[in-house]
Amino acid sequence: MGRYVIRRLLQMIPVFFGATLLIFLMVNVMGDPIAGLCGDKACDPATAAQLEKEFGLDKPVWQQYLTYMGNVFTGDFGTAFNGQKVTELMSTAFPVTIRLTIVAVLFEIVIGISLGVVTGLRRGRPVDTVVLMLTLIVIAIPVFVTGLLLQLLVGVEWGVIKPTVSPEAPFNELLIPGLVLASVSLAYVTRLTRTSIAENSRADYVRTAVAKGLPRRRVIVKHLLRNSLIPVVTFIGTDVGALMGGAIVTERIFNIHGVGYQLYQGILRQSTQTVVGFVTVLVLVFLLANLIVDLLYAVLDPRIRYA
């Protein structure tokens, strides 16, 4: 196990540098950060030259990247164009988005897997048909429509929650935004669990466990569910990073100042340091989530061994 983890960590190094280089080139080559600083009016040549020198934009792109990565390893993600450190933006944005992601993942695990197990064991019955139709509707409706409707109904019309989230963003205020953020992924988890349960329920090891006279609950939990969760865990693990980076719409609807909000502001103002810094951390989140998923395979299926 130890050698496998070390090997995977070494494999992450080129992936990390490749992903950060790609986003760095995209942000710096395709955008014009100086134009974003000056707003609607064009900067005069002297001001533009001074800003380029101040932010290191007068150097070649490859040199800018090497300088940036050297600073990253010292914990310096640069300075946004408003003069604020990117690490300061991260310290306020990431805790909020992490709480929002935790709520969303809990919805996926509790509701998605539960519905998937129920429908997988009752495949072809009315409950299965109803759940399949509901998940298809959820997938078909855009997230911004779901978010606005829930905000209008639950927040404005019924008054159950506040329409917007306070700056502290406690867990109780993140329940509806978390449900909106997890809605599409929850539907996929339900359908994926249902398919996996239905296929494995006809496997030989399940028939053997039933033939031994084991209680139905033990057969489902210990034998059927553990093996069926492998593809589900893979999906949820990769979805963690997607939820954190893809929460722009949800955070805009509910006025949540998290990672999605800061990325939106950085793109809008063409703040390259902000965008690249946040995406760099999200790349690390993706890599660590995939490593944890691979390690969970051995927990779910004892037949899997890592050398």
C-alpha cells in the first residue's frame, strides 16, 4: 500500500504541472489583464507599461509561469489587481465552498444512494419507474432554473429560509443551496447505484449468500452494497472537485461569496492571479480526491490489493 501511494503521488507531479501550465497559458494568452485594470477606457502607453512591469507581465510567458510556480511552493499565490493577496481571498472563499460541498455530497450519499438501492432492488416496479422519471426531469432542468425556483418558493413565497445566504454561511443556511448544487449529481448517483445494484443482485456471490440462509439485510449491506458502490464512489470522488469549482451559478443565485464567486469576479475583471491561483488549488483537490477514491476501492472490495 505504501509503495502504491508513493507511486501515485509521483504520478501527480507531471499532472499538476501540466494542468497549471495549461490554465496559466489560457488565462494569460487569451485575456488582456491590463485592459481589465483600466476598465472601459484604454490605458495610456505609459500607464500600461508601468502596470505590466509591476505585475511582471512584461516578461515572456514561460518566465512568468516559472516565477509563479516558484512563488506557489512558498505559499505565495500572487496579488490580485485590487491589491489584495490571493491567499486572503482563498482564506475567506474556500471555507464557505467547502461547507457547501459537504452539504451537497451528503445529499448525494444519503438521498442518491438510498434511492438507488431501493429502485435497484425493485427494478421494473412502480417506485422504480417514478424515481427514474424524477431523476430524468432533474437532469433535464438547468441548475440555474432549479436554484431560482427553489429560492422563489422556499425563500420568498413560503419564507422557510432566507433568500440569500449571510456572509458567515452557516450549515443551516446552505441546505437549499447545497441541494441545488447537488441536484444533477444526485440524480446521476441514484441512476448509477440503481444499475449497479440491479446487476450485482444476480451475481453468483449474492446467490451463494442467500443460499447460506444469511439475513436479507446482511446480504444487501455486506455483500451486495459494498461491491455495487465502487462505481458510485468513483463518481462522487471526482465530483467533489467539480462541485467546488462549478458552484459559480449556485453561489451567484444565493449570494454566496465562495470559490465560484471569486472565480467569476476574477474572470470578469480579467484578474489572472486570482483565476490561476484558485484553479491551482482546485487541481490539487481533484488529484487528492482521486487518490482517496483509489484507496477506498480496497476497503469496499477485499479482493483489490495494491502492491
